[in-house]
Amino acid sequence: MTETATCTRCGQEFDDAENGCPVCGRLRQATTCSRHPAQTAEGQCILCGTPVCDECNAGDSHFACPTHAGVPIFEGWAQVYTTSDEIDAQLIRENLVAEGIDAEILSQRDQTFLVELGDLAPVRVLVPAFDYLAAQELMSGHMDETGEVAFACEACGEAYDPGQTVCVSCQAPIPHSA
């Protein structure tokens, strides 16, 4: 049986062998800030693990380094993509899961609204914060110049690998990353 610890910041239970809380980034033992060696870091960025002091911390309910300050976090889940199309979000989620990265969809359309919010109702693809960098790397290999993510040929639907320039099935060109 694995022993657990409870985070003193957010109350989350986590594996006692872990250095800190995977939900908020609170460290079990303070360390030195990566940018300010003279200052103590009470937490680490939940996306990249960089130790951050109070001055560097860019998160509210969690610790975040300045590089990842703008990444939306929902209870330990990081947003890796947003769209207005639930089918696109589902395809991205399925491809992340197929690559071994847990992923979920958060849609405001899941809520009960009396009016259709259209583009104001984003559909978010979320991954556990600790898998954010791996998910970003995977998705960047499937992103075109406009920032759209596709895992399959637009002409025939055949899946393709990052770096492919032509579909192996229909020979259609595959959009390149920016």
C-alpha cells in the first residue's frame, strides 16, 4: 500500500514519495528559486517543475513560472488546445490518449445555458499539468501555419506522422508547421 501525504496549500493527497503536490506545485521541502538563487522557492511550476519564489510565481491557486503564466489550469489539468468545435476537440483528445497522454474535454456547452454562446463557449482539451510539455510537443508536430491541429490528411482522412509532407495514402500535401 502506498503512503500518501496531504498538501499544506490545497489539501490534495499525493504519493508520499513525490517531492511536492502535483495539483498546486507546493514543495514538501523549500529549495532555491531558479531565477533568484538568494530567495527560497516554496513551490515549483506545475507544468515544467521549475522552482519559483514568491516574486517569480505567476499562478494564483497553483505555482507557475513566468514562462507558463498564461496557461489556463483547472484543478491540476492544463489546457493544451481550445476550439469551438467539439468534434475537433474529441479527435485531439483521442490522439493524445493514443500516444499515452491522459486527456479530457471541458466544454461550457456541457453546462445548462438558456442561450447558445457560439464562439463564446470554448471547448478545451486538457491534460494533467505534469503531461503538458509532452502534449505540447506532440501537438506541435501536427500544427499548421494557422495554429490548427490535425492528425489526419484533410483529403482522405489517413493518419500521418509529424514531419510527413505528403499523405502516403492519397499523395495530397500535408500542411507544414509554422
